[in-house]
Amino acid sequence: MSLKPSVSTTDHKQGKKDADIVIVEYGDYQCPYCGAAYPVLKEMMNKYGNQIQFVFRNFPLSEMHQYARPAAIVAEAAALQGKFWEMHDAIYENQQYLSENLLLELAEKLELDSEQFNNDIKKSEVAAKVDSDFESGIMSGVNGTPSLFVNGTKFNGGPEDLLQLMGEIVK
């Protein structure tokens, strides 16, 4: 399975801009497996972030996780104030307490402009970004989370396997 569409300016990226290795995660903020993957992927970025690029795309499994989509919307609203990664991390770090109230508390903690934030979470463009990420996941053959792609190809292993692989590839 290959990544469709390719990583573009609409994606949330961190790490090296023109990296030879690009990792894309399709994630669900309420998925326990994504929650378990988060510290491993964070460790990978701490070790290799100056050599690789990491991209996150929303893939909320709304039928199973009632707060997955609201969390994705909140992260996208935070992105409009330049704080996507801060919100992404805060949601995963507080995943066991996920609720509508928690999401609003995190926005306050990150000192987001509350008026703008409250307007942004209702914007169709914000919902469209989440839907667009989800659709790209469907086109890429994602059927569960987390799903990882390395340089456009689906990675058939867990985050620990990926961390080990990076240790072998990145010198």
C-alpha cells in the first residue's frame, strides 16, 4: 500500500524539512494503540528528528471512539494558532481523561485565543481538514490506527519496530 496523496503543505510536519526519510502516522487521539505509540514516536523524534520528518494525519475512528473526532477538530483549530503539535502532544499525554471539557481545558492551558478557538472549532474548513486526512487514509489502505508509512510505503510493524529500524537506517 502506498501513501495517497503524498505529503504536502497541508500536512502537519516536524523534524527535518527536506529529510530523506519521511514517516507519516494516521492516528486517532482516543485509540489506546495510538496512545501507546505516542511515547515511542516521541522518542524517535527526540533521537532522529534532525534527520527525519514526521507527519501526522487524522484518522478518527468515530464509531468506536466518541472523542476522536472532537479531539482532531480541536488539534486542527489549535493549528490555526500555530500550536498543532502542542495540542497533539497534550491530547495524547492526557488521553485517559479525554472528554469535551478536557479539550477545552487544554486550549486554555496552551493559551489559545479563546474567541478565535471557539469560532475555529465550528468552521467547516477545520472539519474538512479532518475529513480530507481520513479520506487520504482510506485511499492509502489504512484500516486501523496507528498506521505508519515510511517514504510513502505502508510500514508493517509497530512503533517499536520503526524505532529499531530508524536506529539501523539513520546514522
